[in-house]
Amino acid sequence: MISHDIIIRPIITEKSMLGATEKKYTFEVAKTAGKIEIARAVEEVFKVKVAKVNTVNVRGKYRRQGRSEGYTKAWKKAIVTLTADSKNIEFFEGMM
């Protein structure tokens, strides 16, 4: 997989922005990607050093809209922690 195929989008929430102050960044990633692949992709795309990666499989939630009902899509979330000597990811700087 190409690095840009592994990292789908950043997660911008209040909780993830609080983690950004501690050099923890949250991304939606490909469901088939492993921790090592995610770490390499983040290092390649953002030119930083990754200390560790935690992953969470997020289940789809049951939703209704009028008569229609179903589940939202399931996805994979990765919380990436950078090393202390690594620079911050510039994309998240404007959000804080």
C-alpha cells in the first residue's frame, strides 16, 4: 500500500486536539493496515519520528432516517505518539 492510501483523514475533535499538545495525533486509517505500516506512513508523509501507535476498530452505529434504517460504516482509528525530539505535525498547528 502507498502511504497516502493508509492514512485516510485526520480526526479533528476536542479530545484529539487535547492529545495534540502531548504529541498524540489521531487519524482514520485503512482497515487492513497494521501498526508498523501506519507508523511508516506517518513518518513518510509528515517527516516525523513515531514512538508508538495504538489502534481501535470503531464499529458502525445503528442509525435511522425516517423509514430508512441501517448501520454507519465501521472504520479503524490510529492514535500516533511522536518521540519527544520530533517536530510537531504542521497540519494540526492551525487547529489548536
